[in-house]
Amino acid sequence: MTHRSTHADAVAARASSALAAEHNDFLLVVPLRLLPTPLIPPLGPLCIRSFAQARGYKGEIMDFNTKVYEQDIHAYHDIVRAHLVDWIHANPQARLIGINILFSGVFPRALEIADIVKEINPDVIVVMGGIHPTIHHKEILANCPQIDQIVVGEGESPWVHMLADVYGTRDHPIGMVGEKERSATDSNPLARRTIFAPVTTRQNIHELGVTDYSGIDFPGYHSPDIANWYNPKGQEIICAAPIITSRSCPFKCNFCSIHAVHGAPTTFRYRPARDVLEELKQLHFEHGINYFFVVDDCANCGKKSAIELYSAIANSDLDISLEFQSGLRISTLDDEVIDAMAAAGMIRAGLAIESGNDHIRNEIVGKALKKEKIYEVYEYFQKAHPHIWLLAFFIIGLPEETHRSLDDTENLARDLEWVYPVFNTAVPHVGTRLWDQCVTDDLLLIQQHEAWRECIMHGWGLNEEPWTMKNAGVVLSPESFVLEPYAMTIEELRVRRDRLVALQAERLPKVKGRLLVAVLG
Ligand code: B12
Ligand code: SF4
């Protein structure tokens, strides 16, 4: 009897582990974005899936950006429904479906996805995560019955705790638990609630390890305009892959909302260089990826860690191209850091200048960046690495903007003559000093109470502009303004903006011509 029961237990255990191996516990859905390019694999969901898989839970990512292409946009709703129906029917035991919201603009699409999931199987727990629900979790839970739970902040650890609530633990360490998170996960897994990532430490970056890209359809992320990308090494670009080397940022600019997701300035963390190197190697040697977007908020904020990492890449057998997407912090750049990044493969980078006006840049935004430092860094790039395509990120239309401050911005952009300037319109995000100021001083041109349900950048509304490459230019142009400065009218601002956009347009062929000369020697 004992023998039979042991045998039966073993069979049952094998069956259940086979079930666990075959069946998915969860799905992470990525809604279609607003613009088709640049298209890259979704790093947030990938990090969450890796972390959960390492702890014994199996899951998949369904990214609609690789399922709906421009020519299919008319069938968008049918395609989304069909994929969700198929997955839920194929995985009847899966109880958790998470939706990733990287940009506020996709929130309406995320709600529709949640509706469809609930319609197919009301017992599935629908969870939202990402910057938009992080900021607006209270309003979303109060107004959207199709959303069961919201994760505020970094999702790896909270997601695994939710999986453990639903399926039980699986004999693996499940990671660090924050104070608020622990009390939330002690309750009923079905309860509607908000789950907070650890508040003071955020995700333990050493526990993240190397992101697992298995099952990712890399050719599906081939951006439609990839042939026109700056590619001085002439490498084959299947697609760009995201790589993150640090989380959060030690600074606190008045317009920046990133601390809501990745933690306060004190939680700035670098990943271990060996993990990043290993991830790059896997992507390069196993998947043929040559082009990487470094998506850190402040990739060069810690000199020692940055030099360690980029020197390790340069000294390895990797030959890759790195584009620094979010803008490098100029105050923490020096020749040594620039050389290390260039040696590692940096071919394109943005310099985060924000304003040519010293008062706005330093007193208002909080950049602590002298103009001489901007020129010094610019000159060094021109002298030592002229093949690197430099962009300069400016923000126009902050509350303190005046004709004089815009003159300063325009003059600086003209002075940095081999840099491609990008002029973004100021957008106040909830939770930032800029937002509070706009509310207090009544500067908003939008309904502040609607910010939770739609993208506050005008012109990004899903119904206003169809999603096509043809319309990308229209959608990208900062056509409308979300706040009115104290001392300028919107009409005046628009005229000045048009002048800056003209400057940008005339700069492009110049910059490209110069890069060509630098690359050809
Ligand atoms: C890379 C990036 C891009 C890439 C695209 C990335 C992609 N996958 O497609 C590109 C260059 C295309 C891009 C474009 C834009 N971007 Co962008 N981008 C980023 C950036 C720098 C990094 C994103 C990232 O990978 N982070 C790293 C991962 C690990 O973090 P994460 O995605 O937040 O995920 C974590 C948590 O949020 C959470 N989580 C996320 N999803 C889920 C889901 C569940 C279920 C759970 C439990 C948890 C969870 O857990 C994850 C792991 O910890 C962020 C800034 C930032 N640091 O986040 C801005 C950011 C997302 N971008 C922003 C904006 C505004 C834009 C643009 C609209 C800019 C413009 N005016 O053109 C465009 C629009 C894009 C489009 N085509 O529609 C804003 C969004 C603000 C907002 N509220 O909407 C951000 C936050 C920057 C900022 N502070 O202003 N961007
Ligand atoms: S340096 Fe960049 S990431 Fe850091 S607070 Fe400023 S804008 Fe945000």
C-alpha cells in the first residue's frame, strides 16, 4: 500500500510538474503603441517574465506591436480579440493576465484589452503596470471595474508575490518584499487592490540577473524605417534591442516623472556589469543583434560603474552599436567616460540640455549645468569622436519661458552647429513639481481631472490620428501645447516653435553630411 501510494504520488508529482512545464501561469500583454517606429522588444514585461520564470512560474508575452502592422490597422480590434481568445482557450488554467502601459497614450487600448479578457473569462485576474497606472492607480481602480489590481512601480517582485498568492510558492526564493507590498499580498489574491513595489529600496538589482529573451520574434521588431538608421559600422540590423544598465536617477528635474516607477533619487542602482555583458553577448551571438538602445534614464550618472561597464564591453569580443536614447547627463560626462562609451560602440547619443537659458536650466529645471560645460563636452565629442551622431534635447514652453529665454535656446542650438537639435514641448506629468506648479498657478490647458484616462499630450489621442507611418510626422510634431507660460501667449510660442523646427530641418542634411565625412575618414 505504502509502495503504491508512493508510486501514485510520484506519478502525480510528475504529472503536475509536466503540467507546470507545459502550461502557462500568466500572460503579459503589450498594447499596440501610437507610432510604429522605432519598434523594440518590451523590456519591462521581459524583465518581469525572466524574474518569474527563474522562480518557477511560466509565462508568455503577447506584444501587439508584432501582431498588428500598418497594413492591418483596419482589422486592429478583430486581431486583438482573436489572439486573446486563442491564448485564453489554450491556457484555461492561467489565472493572471498583466497589461503593460509604457506610454499614457496606450491606456485606452489597454482598457479594451482588459474588457475582452473579462468577456472571455471573468475569472482571470487582470493586472496593470507601468508608468501610467503607477501615477494614476487610485483613479483607475475607482473607475475601471475591468482592472482587478495595479502594481505601482517596478513589477518583478510584486508580480512573483501575486503568482505565489494564486498558485503557491514553487520551491524557489521569491525575492525581496517591501513593507507595503508584504501587507498587500497577505490578502485575498482576487481582491481589487493596489500593490506597491518596495518604496525605499526598489527592486534589488542583483536579483534581476540576465534578461531571458527566449521566444522573442526578433525579426518581428524590424522597424519600417530601419534601412535609414545611422549605421556607421554597416552592420546588419535585424532590430534594435533595449538594454538597461541602471535604474532610477540620482537627480530630480522638475518635469521628470521617472522616479514614480523606478524609485526616488536615493534608489539609483547600476546592474552588475557582468549581467549586462552577458545579456549583450546572448543577444549578439545567439540572436544576431548588433544594434542596442541603452534605455537608462541616466546611463552615465555614476562614473566608476559606467567606466567599468563600457570598458568591459570594449575589451570583450563584442562589436556592436549603442544608441543612448534618453539623453546623457552632461554634468557627469567627462573625456574618460565619453572615451569608454565610444570604445564600447556608442554611435548616437542625446545631450540633455533642456534650455539655453541659465536660469531656466538650473534654477527652474534643476540641471546644475553650466553653459561652459555644455560647450566643453560638445567640443570634446567633435575633436575625439566626430563619427558619433549627437542630438541635443531641449524643452520649450515651460511656465517661465519668455522670448529672451527662447533666444538663448535658439542661440545655443545654433552654436552647437554639428548637433541635431530636438525641441520637445513641455508636458507636465502628474506627480512632478511642474504639474503641481501648473495646477497651483492655473496654467493647464487641459482638464486636469481627465489626465488619468487619456494621454495629456494633445494630438496623441487614438481617435484623432490613425496609426500609420504616413501620419507619424503629423503626430510627432508638437502641434499643441498643454500649458501656457506666465509671460507668453500660445500664439507667440507657436511662432517661436515653428522657427526652431525650421532650424532643426535645415540642420539635418548638414549633420548627416559631416557624419559621412567622419565615417569615410
Ligand atoms: C525606451 C523608451 C522609449 C522607446 C520605446 C520603448 C518600447 N518598448 O517600445 C521609444 C524611443 C520608442 C520611446 C518613445 C516614446 N516615449 Co519613451 N521611454 C522609454 C524609456 C526611456 C525606457 C522604457 C523602459 O524600457 N524602461 C525599463 C523597464 C524595465 O521599465 P518599465 O518599462 O517601466 O517596466 C517596469 C515597471 O513599469 C513595471 N511594469 C511595466 N509593465 C508592467 C505590467 C505589469 C502587469 C506589471 C505588474 C508591472 C509592469 O515593471 C517593469 C519592471 O520593473 C522610458 C523612461 C523609463 N525609464 O521608463 C520612456 C517613457 C516611457 N517614454 C515616454 C514618452 C512620453 C515617449 C513618447 C510619447 C515621446 C514622444 N513625445 O515622442 C514616445 C512614444 C512612443 C510611441 N511610438 O508610441 C514617457 C512616458 C510618459 C507617459 N506618462 O506617457 C517615459 C516614461 C519617459 C518620461 N519620463 O517622460 N520611448
Ligand atoms: S537627469 Fe533625466 S532621468 Fe534624471 S531626473 Fe533629470 S530628466 Fe529625469
